[in-house]
Amino acid sequence: MKLFIGCTSKSSIDPIYIERCSPLIKELASIPDISLVYGTWNEGIMEVLYEEFSKNKKNIIGVTTEFHKSLENDIKLYEEIVVKTTTERFQKIHECSDVLLFLPGGLGTYAEIFSAIEEHRIHNGKKIILYNVNSFYTNMIQELYELHKMGFIDEVPADYMIIESEWKKIVDIIKEGK
């Protein structure tokens, strides 16, 4: 299984997010026959991803833009896919992933979430899992429900993604999908 994990690459975040995401990442990295698809950076939560999946000798597929590639990040990948734009980047991520998991992140992660939702809506896309640790995504989820209530979108968030705040349940969901 190829698991995309979208999350922050910022090291300036509240350490509680790294602390709360680390057990999930550690457990996911120990699942047999799982590969990581991610955005090729090694800071913030992305650093924990890279370290755990590397330590467990997992295939790591990095999908990045030419711009981000030019910033030279010291990582070793099983496969690297370099594209010109962030739009192309998400297309490649979606193509080569079986499941899309989102941990806390910033604008890039939000863009990936909304791209995944739109792909799911139009093409009955991949399984989307949102880790709502410390209620990180609660405001976004409430806004999506409000947009549904107001008639701007047809589906409620639970129609196109799994929203979970317990990391052990996410591990179970991913193991069941294998």
C-alpha cells in the first residue's frame, strides 16, 4: 500500500503536534508492505515521517516541485518525482497513492486536502483520512458543514472523508484497507 501523508514542514510549530503525531507515524511505519508518499522535506512533522519510515527501511516516494528540489534537502528516496507546479504535484501524489492521510499542516496541506476532496467528488477518488489531533481541523470541518447547510456544497464532510482524532483508530483503518 502506498500511503500519502500530508503535513507541515515547519519546525516552528507547537511541539505538542509533533508529540501527538509521532506515535501514529511510528505505528504506520511498522506496517508491513507500506510505502510512504510525501512532499520531500525533513523538518517539522515531515521530519518525523522521513526518520520513522527510513528507520523501518520502507520505500519513500518523494513528490516535489522543481522549486522545492532546488532548495536542496538532504534526503534519500526510493523514488523521486519532480514536477513544475503544485497542481501537477498533487496530481502525481493522487496517482501514486492508495490512501491520503492528512496530519496538521499549513497552506500546502490545506491545498492538498481540498484537491483530494475535489478528486473524490468528481472521480470517486481515494480514501481520505483527516487526523483531527487537538481539534486542529475542527474549524475547517465546521465550515464545510456550514457550506453544505447553506447549499454551496452537496455533501457533508463525512461523505468524502474519515475524520478521526484517535491515532490508533487511524492505524486500524489503514491496516483494514491493506
